[in-house]
Amino acid sequence: MSETITDDTLRDVFLKTRTVAIVGISPDPAKPSHYVPAFMQRDYGYKIIPVHPAHVGTTILGEPVVASLADLPDGVDFVEIFRAAPAIAPFVVEAAQRGIPFIWMPLGVCHEDSAAQARALGSTVIMDRCPKIDLPRLFPNGMPARP
């Protein structure tokens, strides 16, 4: 069953988040999997950890790329998974198993079964939304001081 994500929930997610892993990040600035995390980093001060096996050994957005969720350091608050719905389930479940509290699927991507599994493991799952839309809508004057 799909969970309703309210603006209050989104505000809470954004305020509690410091570090964001981006699965499927692209080095191409024209792709959402690049410009969305670039926006989050530049305009809202989030630390970005790029995750993409094909780009290990390079940097994207000034950060070294890791191969997989298994390579993430402790302390990741939020993972956005830029994968098509049919391929997203293992990433959603693995992120929840790793204890990442907030799991995000971009616009047009929903996967109810993996979202339910992740919620059962304690993660908040946000589907079919975009931080580049929601951040400025909820925080038009930038990110307030966070606790």
C-alpha cells in the first residue's frame, strides 16, 4: 500500500539529511541524475556521494565515485536511486537493509513491493518526486539552520 508523503514529511526528510548517495549518477550535466544532485549540493549544501560502478576511479561533482551501496560509508541519510522501476527493487531493499533512513525514487518511478519491504525495515520511502522541485517549494529562501 502506498504511503502518503506530506509536505511535513518532506520538510523533516530534508532537514534531517546531511549526506545523500546518488545511485546511477551521471557525469553528463544534461541528465537529471547529474543536475538534481548538483543542485542539492550547490544550492542546499548536501554532501553528495556518487554511486555508479562504471565510473569508479573518477569524480563526479568533486566527489569520488563508489561502485555500490555496499561501498558507502556510515552516515548516509538519504539515497536517491536513478534507475527505471523494473530495476530499482534490489537497490531500494539494500538501502533499507543498510539502515539508510530515507529512500527516494525520482519522477515517474514507483515500485510498491520494494517500497513496502523498505518501510518494513524502517525506512521512509518517497516515490515519483523530485528534490529539485520540492526543496525550493518548501524552502524558498534556502535551507534553514539544521539541528
